[in-house]
Amino acid sequence: MSGIMRLGHVDINVLDINESRDYYENIIGMEVTREDSDGTLYLKCWDEWDKYSLILRPSEEATYNKVAYKVEKDSDIDDFKEKIEKYGIQTEILEAGIIPECGRVLKFISPSEHEFNLYAEKTFVGKKVGHTNPAPWPIEGKGIKAHWIDHILLMTQGPEKLMEATKFFEDVFDMKLAEQVCVGPEGSVQAATWLSAGNTPHDLAFVAGAETGMHHFAFFLDGWNDILRSADVMAMNNVKLDVTPQRHGITRGETIYFFDPSGHRLETFAGLGYAVCKDMPTVTWTEDELWRGIFYHTGQENGAFTTAYTLSAYK
């Protein structure tokens, strides 16, 4: 059995589908690759090769639906189904085509109470620059020209569900706990965790909060200069910023946090930070250095950063 390869797509509800389409095309630089009769949009970044990585559903509420991860082989679907059910969690296999452009999908609710989907096949469309003698980046394109959706940070209702979910993804999917924030007596309580499926600092992260939901998902950029250019693009278009260009202590990433028109928090994340290997010691941030880990330069609390987020749609 192979493991999870990478994040496949994020599925969210948005308030104004036309405004969202304009935002994700012209600010983020994504391309609409499919549009359903109910107005649902499917988008991809220029450096992604599958049909889509983001689903935007028109809705009266700005909420989070689910995240999907891609596995290597279709047989992994059956292997993971058995492993997840042995862990005591129910699963469901959705036949090919139920999730548009995808093969069979394994659906389950993780201990964090978020829906996860696993799939091995999705319609291939290729990168914007092709895969034979490609240019390093496409001349055409709009906005910040994000490369790909890099990771997602999900909120759990309290630290207990976070710790259950972290252990689940370590045990079932062999994900590596790259970093953690530990609080409480002798640092015995995990308040946030960063899990890696490959060799980057995180593909999936959890943080404990008051409700179940999504804190943000992130778009990858090359480096610091791209982060600064992105901040310029956002300012020119009056995008609401949450955190101006900064460096994380956690993951060492270079970052901006900002909001889409529906109020979903997004991130531009640059720099791969460091290479994760199975034998790398887990990096631990203590409660007194929590904000240094989040915002390395200032080390200062940003109150709304931990209290404002997107609720799950089923809540």
C-alpha cells in the first residue's frame, strides 16, 4: 500500500459565485476548468496538472465542506478503507464520477469531525507550461500566479479532538508529525500540529479552537520576492489583509494571510522551509513561545488570528 501523495482539492461554499470567480481568477491567478449548471466552479493553478484543486459552491453561507487527498493507486482506496475501519471509523466508497472528474472516492469523517475524501484518479489536463521543455513560468497569467494549493489548516473543537486526529493520521496514513505546539502541565497538551505526507513541513495541520471548521488553506509561491509582489497585487485590488508579509517560526515559511470576498482566510506560503524525513525529530514550540512560532519577527499575539475562521457546513 502506498501513502497519501498530496492535497488534491478543497471544497468550500461562497456567498457570491461571480465575485468569487473574479477574485480567484484575477487575484490568485487560477483558471476555471469546469462549471456545473448549479453554478459550482472548479479551478486549478497554472502549476497543477489535474483538472481542479478548488471547488467553489454558490451558497447563502460562507462555510467549509471538505478536503480531498490524492493517493497513488486505486487499490490504495481498498487498503485504506480496511485500515480506517479497523481503527473504528466508518467509511463509504463513492463510485467513479460521483465526485466530478474523479475515479472512486473513499469518504470518511476523521476524529477531528471533518470529512476527508481519498481518490487516486482525476482528469488530467497538464500544467500551463506543459511537460516537454517547459518554461519556468507562464508569460500569460493574472494576479499573484499561485503555483498550487499547498496545505490546509483545520480547526478542531478543543485539544482532545486535535490529539485524536493527529494520532489517527500518524497511525493510519503514516504521516510525519513535523511540528507541534504543546501547552498545559509539562507541555502535555497538543494545541496545534503540522503533519507531512511527503518531505515538506506540512500537508495537513490542526489547531484547537471553539468550533469545528477551517482556519485557512494556502497557495504556494516561490520565495520572498513573490510574497512581496503578492502583497502589492492585493493592495492594488483592495484585498482585506489579515497579516502582512511575515515569516513563520513554525515551518520557517514566508507568508501573508488575507481573506477572499466571502471571508475565508487564505495564505500565500513561500519557501519549503526544510526537508522532512521520517527520522527527523518533531519540532516542539512551547506555550511561552507560541506567538514567536506563528509570527517570528514580532512574536506578538494577533487576537483575530486564532478566533476568526470558517465554520464547517454541517455545524
